[in-house]
Amino acid sequence: MRLIINGETRELEGIESIKDMLDSLGVDHQTVAVMVNGEIIGRADFVSRPVQDHDAIEIVRFVGGG
Amino acid sequence: MSGVLQVGSYTFHSRLIVGTGKYASNEIMREAIGESGTELVTVALRRVNLNNPGEPSLLDFIPDNVRILPNTAGCHTTEEALNVARLAKAAGIGTLVKLEIIGDQDLLWPDPVATLEATKILVQEGFTVMVYTTPDPVLAKYLDQAGAHAIMPLGSPIGSGQGVLDVEAIQRFKHRVSVPVIVDAGIGSPQDASLAMETGADGVLINTAIAHAKDPSLMARAMKLAVEAGRLGFEAGRMPKRQQAEASSPTAGMVGR
């Protein structure tokens, strides 16, 4: 499946949900927020929310800032 | 510390808010936060680096008793800021947000129109909104009416260390708004922080002045004491200024006179 993640095109195989995608990328679920095609997905929905070919996904986390 | 800082339903026993940007390392930041005595630190929201997804989370370096205040730094439009605020809320750390929408990149000066618009929407969506704004008293009234939970005028441009250029603005704000007034941006040294507090600010937000000090932990402690001293000075009520001297020692009973 081809996804656009944080502006980069990524080929990920064998994934169905946001949880699968995060696992495949090696990203810790606890510290991120996710947006799919402009829609914010709550952490509780990571398992149930499917991802589809060509979805545009943003995965963000907290960093230092003022 | 005298009194508490109340922002919406959140209570803080320190009037110093600390930013988490620009530290040489997460460890140095953690130590400085500890020394500052703060109970609230700002953080930014950025894309995960997909080439290094396992890097340690900033949140692991923030003490348990310290609450997180996500900012919308870097946003230039209402839509961008709303998106970042909503994403931060989705990350599950509460309803606090520091709203910051920039209208001039060189000065990092807030865009007053977009800021007011976003404040209204975020308040309606249930956020606890702390608004970074210009030192404009009329805008402050509008932000207050829009339901902002704290109003944060800049002292001088972000990261400039120029101090509070218009100290009177703090009093103008205090006379016109019902929520805490927190001086955000420009504080460069303990005297700046103390002056802001002594003038009546309910709190100050400091990042660069601590992070870029030669010894961030020591500066964090200095800022803690400066904020406390300034606040106590404000509550104590300073003496009136006079044009001429007034002797502190008795003028009667001088020897040989």
C-alpha cells in the first residue's frame, strides 16, 4: 500500500489500521497524534481506523518549544 | 510563593511558565525545569522524523508534577492553528493550548485578526486558551470577551531578550481584562521578569533566557526568585516616587546644632 506520510511517499505492506501503520514504522502510539486526509484520529481509534491506498497521513509528536 | 495562578480550571502554585525549546540537551532542560519550580511548560507539535522514529520523547524528560501546554508556534493562519490545537488535544494531554499565530515572520509578531478569530473557535470547542498577543489593550478586551482563559502580551520579540519594552501595557491590560495577564516573550534577565511581576503581571513565560544562559539551571533558579520577588513587591505595594530627597534619619536633635 502506498501512503503519503509526513509528506514522504512510503510503501507499506500488510497493514490495515493506523495501529498497523505505526507499528510498521516503529512509532510509539503513546506519544503521537495522527491525521488522515485532514481528519484527526483519536488514539482510541487507532486500532479500528483503516488506512487506504494513497491516504495522506500526518504523524506528529511533541518537541521542545516556547 | 504568594497566591496561585488560576487559568480556567487549572491551578498553578508557580507564576513562572517555562518553554522547552533551544536547550542543549533534554537532560539540561529537565534540570532547568526542576530548578525553576514551574508547574507548566510549553511544547511544540511537529512531524515525527520517520528516519528516526524511536528517538526519545520530550515528554519523558518533563517531571510528573509539571503540566504540558502545547503551543501553535509556527502557525500563520487560523486554520493551521486550529489544526495544531486539535491534534495536541487528540494526543491526550488535556485541553490547554497556547494560541500563537504569527503575522510577521521577522518579528514573530502575532496576527491580531487571526488570533481573535481562532480564540473564539477554540473556546467554543472547549479548549483552555492562553493567547499570545500584541500589547494592545483594545485587542485584549476583545480576547477577554471571546473567552480567552489567559492573555499573554509579548514583552518584546520572541527570543530577543530585549525585556519588557512597554511596561505600562501590563497595567493597561490588568485594568481591562478579567483573566490572568502573563508576559510572554522577550524576557532576557531576572530583572525583566521581576519588573513584569512587580508591575502586576500574573505570570511570565520564559524560554530563551533560561535555555541560552551559560548555566540554564542557575538561571532557572534566578528566574524563580525574580518572579517571586516581583510578585511579593507588587502585593506589598511600592512607595510613591518623589522628585526630591526625604531623609531616612531624624532631622531633629543633630549633634552641636
